[in-house]
Amino acid sequence: MSQSVQPLIQHLHRVNAKRELVERMGQLDIVHQLQAWQCERLLASHQDLAQQQRYQNAMGFFVDELYGPKDFSQRDADIARVIPKLAKVLPDKAMLALEDALALNALSFDLDLEMAEALEGKTLDRDSYALAYRKVGRGDDRQKQLDLIYDLGTQLNDVIKVKGISMLIKFARRPAKIAGLLTLHEFLERGFNAFKTIGDVHGFVDPVISREKELMEQLLNPDIDLTQDNPLPYV
């Protein structure tokens, strides 16, 4: 197997092993509730961007395909099954974007598990979330999460400029369906379409990263009393 696809396989194995463990423990619903709340929080924090037509698809892609309580097991199984072939067909920039997406998904799921444990059965709201966030900490991993979001956004912006990529994705739909890979194709297609009409990607990605970084720093700052100055929006 090509060395270039090894990281992608590792991300898949990592998140699938943890997903199966959580499911056996009966905790998957709790994690999904947390992920759904986080999606609402993201949309509240970036409402101005989400309401702009050119950014709506991009915001929806990040929320639904990377953060949300969606069952990614079929998509991940598709990727694991065909990844050596994908590496031969897709341009390098598309493979890098896919690697960033899977790395982000794996890291986010790992952080979500710790968040779910830190909540200790409390009702999920902005106050309990803020305290759990600080308890989990892991500032370096939170920063890495933001770095992956930035990299993914810029990678997808590069992918849409690749000559012939739109036609390649369009004509791949029927073969993907026949091969039982429609879930994977729809993921790739949605990511492509989300950034095709975005224009200047930095007009979307930069404010998202800036706001999320500021929020992270406030939540992790021990000098801020979260019971008095909670920076999270109401959702």
C-alpha cells in the first residue's frame, strides 16, 4: 500500500475503533447529543456567515459532514475499501483535502468523547459545556483542530481550481453508485460544491478561525470565571 494513504487509513481505524467502543458502552447517543449541540453553537457563533448565500454550503459542509451527529461509518468503510484506487484517480490536492477531513473527524471525535465524560451526566447547556471544556483542556489539540479546519478550507479551495475536476466528480457518480460507493461520492461532491461558489475562501475561513481561537482562549483562561463571564452564545 502506498505510503501516502497510510495516514488516511490510520485516521479511519482510530475513529472507527473508538466509535465501536462507545457504541458497545451505550454512550453513542450522549456523544451525538453533544455533537448536535456543538453544531448549533457553531451556527450561532457564525450566524452572519451562515446567512450569506455564498457561504451557506461551506458552513453546512463543515457542520454536517465533519462536526455533526451523522453516522460516518458507511463513508469511512467506503474510503477504507477504495483508498488505493482513489489515490490513483484523484489529484494530490484532493487526497490532501480528504486526509485533512479524516484527521479533523478523528480528532474531533476524540475530543467529543472526553467532553461527554467531563459533563458527568449534567444537562447540556452553555454553562455545563463551558466548565466541561475547561476540565478537558487539551489546548494544543484544540489548536490543531483549528489548524486542520484552516488547512481543509484552503485545500478544498485549491481542489476546485484543478482542471477537469468538476467533470471527473460528475462522471464518477454513476460508477460510484454501481460500486456501492455513493455515500463516499456524495461526501466528495458536497465538499467540492460547497467551495465552488465561495469566492475568496479567506473571507469565510479566516473569521471562523479567528473567532474560534478567541473563544478557545477564553474558555481555557483560568483567570476568567466561567460562571460569571461565559463567552459561549445562547443556543
